[in-house]
Amino acid sequence: MPSFSGTGTITNSVAGDAAELYAYVASGETMQNAETSIGGNLKFVKEGRGAYVAAKTRQTYTGGTLVADGEIQCASRGDNMQFGTSPEVTVDPDGVFDVCGQVLYNNYTFILNGGTLKSSKAIQQSGWTMWGNVRLTADSAIAINGNYGFATGGYGKTTLDLGGHKLSVSMSNGAHFQLYSTEILNGSIENDSGGYIHSYSDSKNDVGSTTFDFKAAIALHLDRTLVVRDYTAVNKWTGSNRGDAVVKVCRTFTPAARSEGCYHSCQMQNGSTMDLTSWPVDKGWPMYSRYTYGGKQLSFANGTVNVKLDPTRADVKALAKTKSDGAYAGYLLKWGTTTGTLATRNTSTTFVLDADSALKYTLKDDGTGLLLLPKGGFLLIVK
């Protein structure tokens, strides 16, 4: 294995912009630094498609770290300061920073400039791997390989600043991506595989924000309310959700376009919209979520909730026609508080059709559920 050799020090004492120290590792090679100190006004830059293992602790260089190409692997916990005293580690589009199961605490902020932050090994000590702030300057990725946890946050409130970009999260089954006391700002998180998105906070504060969009293809583990702007549920995983908190939807909720309810319990906020344009209403509107934990159902805050339907669909027009089981006749939602019911009623919520003028229908809460009616007030019957 190529390596930095010797126990000496590489340093720069010239003031001004940091000089750059390059470590080039060819594809298929691994270079380890276990002995050489790097200090002074230097910026460490990893180049080449190979891997660099940061094993030397108590580094004192001040210019930050850049993964321009290939991979940097973390060989020990973050308070050992193996990436210098600057808090910033930048990962470019061809770069990967592998936490390797280490806990980095809040010593570093990861700037994902199109690169990937990952953990390829099991947790090396108790707790969660990688605590700290994350900031995106381009669409980027997090990859979690193995049955272990990966967390933003830790000691005190931390920030996942998406910068108007998309963070793609992929996990193997059983893995966790924990949002620990994390404020999530200005962008979207999309997940396409794996275990659990997990919200938690010692302070019991909500996790997320009203500028954050969430598209989830897996189950959730919500121990704290997850606040989102838009929530799109495309669940494909067949496991059960955990925790007893809800997704608080501030703008638009789009449930999965399939016959069963594949989403976590959510609470629609005042002024929000349920986008049901792709929902398979041929079996009624089964808005009960089989991923709900603790008996929580779809619920509504005080105020107005919009319902968006596709006025061209025949099954929408025929919704009031009696179904074979009679259970969903005419109803978009059925109220109730027990397992198997569809939604929790709030008498202080007003429902309006987002496409009311095109549909020429209206919505009515009759105490049993939310009915779809023609504007004339008569129940629509299609024969």
C-alpha cells in the first residue's frame, strides 16, 4: 500500500490564501497516512480514482479538505482531528467521503458539491456514525451500506442545508438515516431504497422545516414530528413504520399511486393540498395507511385543506356509484379513530376542491366521511 512515509511534518507558513497539498492515488490503489503531520496554511486535496486513508490524528492544517476525485476514508473518530482545524470538508462530483462507521461529532461541516457522503462499515463505537452539519452546493448523495445508522446532528441543533438542491439517500435494508435535532432547509430529500428515515430530538423539537420537500420510497421511524413542505409517498418497502410522531405537511401531500395506503401518518396543515390526481379510486379511496404506527391516522389541522382531483377520469365522476362492498360509496375519506378507519375528523377543518370549477362538484362532511357531491347538492349516481 502506498503511504506517506516518515514521522515528519509538511507545513506552510506563508500568509494569504492556503497553499494546496495534493495526494494523488491511482485507480485501484490505496494510500494511507498514519505518521506524517500536515500543518500550517495548507489545503489538503485528494485526487485520482483511488482511496486515501486518513489515519494520522491531530492534524493542524487550516485550509480545509477537498475530495476532488476518488475516495477519502476516515480511520478514527472525528475529535481526533485527522482533517485539520478548518471545519470544512468539500466533496466534488467525482469524490466520495467514506465515514467508515466513525462518529465525527460536530467537528466538521460537509459541503457536498455533487459528491457522495457514505458509510461502508459498521459503527465503530456506541452511538451513531457521523454527527455534524451538511450543506449542499449541487445535487448530491448519501449512501448507507449495511445494517447500521448514519446521522446528521448530535450535540445541539445542527443543520442540513440543501441549498435548493436534491439529496438522494440510498440504504440497504435495516439501515437507518437519522435526522437528529436537525433543521432541514431549502431543497428536497429523495429516497429510493433501504431501511428507515428516522427523526429524533432530545429537545422534543420538530425536525425538518417548511422549506423542505420529502419523497420517500421506504418506511419511516418518526420519534419526532417531521415538518415538510411537500410529502410524496412512493413506498415500495413492505416493513412496518416505527415511532408515534407524524409528518406535518405544509403544502402538498401526494400519496402513492397504488391500491394500498403506502405512506406514514400525516397531518395536513391550514392551506395545504391533498393531490389525489393519480390515486386508484376504482377500489374507493383507501386513505388508511398500513404503515401507520400507534393507531394514528391521516389528520387535519384547523383551517382549510384543498383536495386536488383529475376531472377527466371516469372513476372520479363515478365515485358516488355504490361499490361492490358498499364501504366507500361516495366518500373520498371515512372518519374514525380506530385501526382500519381512514382519517381522523376535525370539525374545524374546511375542505374545498382544488379543481372545483372544472369538476362542478363540491365536498361535504356528513359526520361519517367526506362526500363528493355535484354542486346542485344531490348525490351523483352513475348507472
